[in-house]
Amino acid sequence: QHFTLGEHILSPPADPQQQQQRQQQQPAATAVAISCCGNYGLVGTDAGRVDRYNLQSGIHRGTYWRKTGQDDVLPAHDGTVIGLASDSTNKLLVTASTDTHLSTWDFRRQTLTADLPLGSAATHLVLHAASDLVAVACVDRVVRMVDVEACRIVRRFSGHSDRLTDLAISSDCRWLLTSAMDCTLRVWDIPASQCLQVMHMGTPVTSLSLSSTGDLLATAHVNKRGVFLWSNQMMFGDSLAVATFTDRPVPVHLPTIAAAASSKQQQQHSKQQQNRVTVAGSGKQSAAAADGSSSSEADDMESDQLSDSESDDSDDQARILKGREVRMVIDGGAVTDDESDDFYNSASDVSDSETESEVSSSDDEAAADVTDDHHQQQGQQKRSRRRRAAEDAAAAAAATAAAAYKQTDVTGAPTPLAPNLAT
């Protein structure tokens, strides 16, 4: 058997109102969810209808209706369904709509169990399945935390100056993250019902997702094609330097591709410089050895040539050749043969002394290069020691925070975090 994506088209049957009015147009899907067991798919529409499907077969498995009489039924909501989610045991289904109501349903019987007026139209819904707490973002820029079992509002979080775009709850239900079009991202302490930190991103956040361990945050922004990853400074940085329990925005600059490219170019340039220093040091040593060997070879060749010339030619011709060499060095002027011999011999002595000075200078430069390499190695060792110390401090801070997360009061409820343990 071969299975492909899109094998089943989830098409709901016509409701009684459509059959009476003979409307053929299908409503648009506005919210989708999958049950925790993975067997059912839930679809909410702009007509306020909520349907359930079997994901393996694609068969329609029922519709959640509001019963007004013995035979009269209405859709789940009067407005557009913006979010729905089922709990961890498939016992309850939570739905929210633009009709300012949040409803809970019996998942199996498909009957309404409770209805909660929110006071404002909902825009986003997130369920924390382990605690049965639902965070609902509304048009009035207030996030309401609802207890699904009791069907009542237990927390309210307000502070954004523009419409909300997304929200997320940490896996331990300690933090609530909200983003809005005011270019800010807020971190809330759920047990204390206080704002931990406000980050000004420079551009609005359109979507966010927090990892299950709480160490990384992924965000998407307006007019930005990439997904940005942020590290939790409680785990990877200095927790004492993080400002907490304040409404003052902390400016955060988004990284750019140009900055990343320039940093890579700087790293490559520094590596090339190090390679050049190493190659230059070895090259100078080899060049000094080559100069010494070449000078000795040149002297041998010159002596051979002189002996050949003396054996082949007469003394006068040898003096003429030497005089010509002297005249090439001296700019103009006639000299005698004796003067040319003296100058020729003195020039050879000067060349030998210059060669010795060049060899000694090359040795000094090679020693200086070795000293520079030693200093670089010491610097790298110091940086590695600092890095290990920072990692040990971060591990100790994470252990302290983990111990604080497990603390509870007399009633068994989680205790609020201290300011120095928040991120």
C-alpha cells in the first residue's frame, strides 16, 4: 500500500440550516487541532461550527452543536472559531470564538458542558494540557488565563499597547510569553501574576515558540524571512545581570546576514594572518639558510671563474676585467689597475659582512615570531579557562533554578520565583 499526503479531504455534511436554506457554499476553516491520542482531527470554521474527523480514514465523526430545544440546534459559536484544543485525556474540548465566549465540551458525547463569557473577542488560544490551563488573547490586549475544569478566569495579564500576535506557555507552566504589534515581547510569571521582563525587538513578532526545556525561543518577525533563535540567559548567561520584575523595555537588536557575514570574514582574516605569521617565520628561517648556502655557492663559482680566467688569459686581461667590474660599481671616473684591485678586494669584504648581518637579523626575527606564538598560546589558554568557569557558573545557576521550580507551599501550589531566579 502507498500512502500520500492529502489522501483524505475532510468535508463536513450539510447542517440542517443549510438544507433548509439550500446553501451549497462551504464555510472556511479557521482553526484546526489534533487530539492527544492522535486519532481525531478537529476543525473550526468561520460559521462557528466545530467538526470531528477520524484521521486514519477521513470519516466525519460528529459535530458539536448547541441544543436550544428538542429538535433545534445551533453551531458551537455565533462567531468565527479562532482556537480549539483537547485535554490530555480526551475528556474535554475547549473552543474560543469572536463572539466573546469560551466553551468547554464533552469530547465523546459532543455536548456543551460550560460556557464562559470573556468580555472581549478572542484572537488566540493556547492550552497547557498538564495543568488544564488555557491562555486566551483578546482584542482588548488582555491575556486571560482560564481554569478549564472550574471554567473560570484565574489570571489576567495586561500591558501591551497594540494587538496581540501570539502567545506561548512554558512546559512547567511557570512562564507565559506574549508578543504584540508594539514590537515588544513580554515574559510573565504565572504563579505571581507579574511581568518578569519586557524586550523591545525593533520589529513586531508575528509568531513565537518556546522549547520544551525552556532554553531556546524561536521567533518570526514582520518583513523578516528568517526564524530567530534566542537563548535563555538563566541557563547560558549571567542570571544576576538580567533585569526582572520591571516594565521598562530592554532593547534587543535582531542579528542580520550582513553582520554574520562580516563576523565570518573577520574570523577568516584573523586565521589568514595567523597562517601568514607561521609561514613567514618558517620562511625566514629557510631563507636565511638558503642565503647562506647561496652565498657560499656564489663564492665558489666566482673563485672558479677567476681561476679559469687567470689560467686562460693573461694578467693584463684579468686586470682589465676587474677594472670593468669596478667601473660598473663606481659611477664614472678612471682608476688605475692597482686602485681597481684594492677596491675589488674591499668590495668583496663588505659583501661578506652584509651577508653575516642579514643572517643575524633573520635569526632575531625568527626568535620574535616564536615569542609571539607563545603569547598567543597563553591567551588561548586564559580564554578557555574563563569559558570553563562561565559554563560551571551557568550549570550551578540552572541547578538552583531547577530546585526553586520544585518548591511548593503548604497547599501544594507552586511558590513564586524569587527575582534573582527569574529570566
